Amino acid sequence: MEKSLKEIITRIEALLFAASKPVEVRELLSICGLRKKEKVISAVKELMKKYNDGQSAVELVELPGERFYLRLRREYHELVKKYVKRPLFSRGVMRTLSFIAYHQPIEQSKVAVVRGNSAYKHVKILVERGLVEAEEKGKTKMLKTTQLLADYLGVPNNPSSIKKALMLRMEENREKAGKLDSEGRLEIKNT
């Protein structure tokens, strides 16, 4: 029995909502019980119209490799931040992401030398979430950040803009935790 476009869209929306990472077309095909990716792509495009009209706090984005991600629009992050109990990533994963973004493009093996063997696991998480892309280069991989990270930071997708945005965020975080003295050293506020 042929599924209606409405049912296909509903199934895709359910999976995208429940997933905490980008979803590949093959997974969408599976949940819809379809074999032709054209139907799924058509349904995703319809769903994109619904979320990307600016009327929703959520947006549906397409990532390289025919992957799709339903996420909160950037302008609502601060609004909901205090209600979210756990961070999106562990401190280690965030440090690995920052290191990659700051030094990109960089070989995965060099990231592992600096960040330790757990960097391989961190990179896998970051690639799955669509924040880092890994391109095979000999026995290692070249890592760089994606358009998704640039969108999240609100900057153009180029290494220097991303690096500046990260430096600004680090400075803001330092100011929240304490203040800098006249020589640029961090003073911790007494609470």
C-alpha cells in the first residue's frame, strides 16, 4: 500500500525531532518504508518550507552528504539556555572542537597528539553532529569545521571568521567567570 505524502512527512518529522544528530537519507528511507530517495527528498523539502519560513523557533537544515538536522534557531539559544540542564557536548568534546576550529585544516593524528587518544572518539561525535568534516588523506584524515558550526557562531564559513568568533566567545566566558586586570590576567570574582 502506497503511503501518502502527508504520512511520509509526518514520519520524517518524527525521526528528525527525536534524533539528537543529523539524519541520513537512508535512515529516512527506512522509517518511511520507501526505496526511492526522490520521494523522501520531496517530503523533506516540503517540511523545510514549514520550518524555514521564519515563523518557527525550529529550523530544518541540509548538511553535506544528504543529511538533515532539525535544530533550534540560533536567536533562541540564549532564551532556553537556563532551562537546559546538560550541555550539548562534554568539556573534552568542546575542547577538541575548539582546537580543530582554531587550527583547521588539521590532521586528525595531530589533534590526537595534543588532545589525547579520546580525540578520536570526540572527532567521531563531532562528525556525526555535522560540526566537523573529515576527509581521508593517506593514513589520517584532514579535519575542518562545517557550515553548521559557522551558522551556529553566526559568521561566514572561513577559518579566520570562525577563529575570531571563538576568541570572542572565550573572552565573553572569561568575563562571566571573572574579570581581567589591567595586565590582561584573569581575576576570579569572590562569591
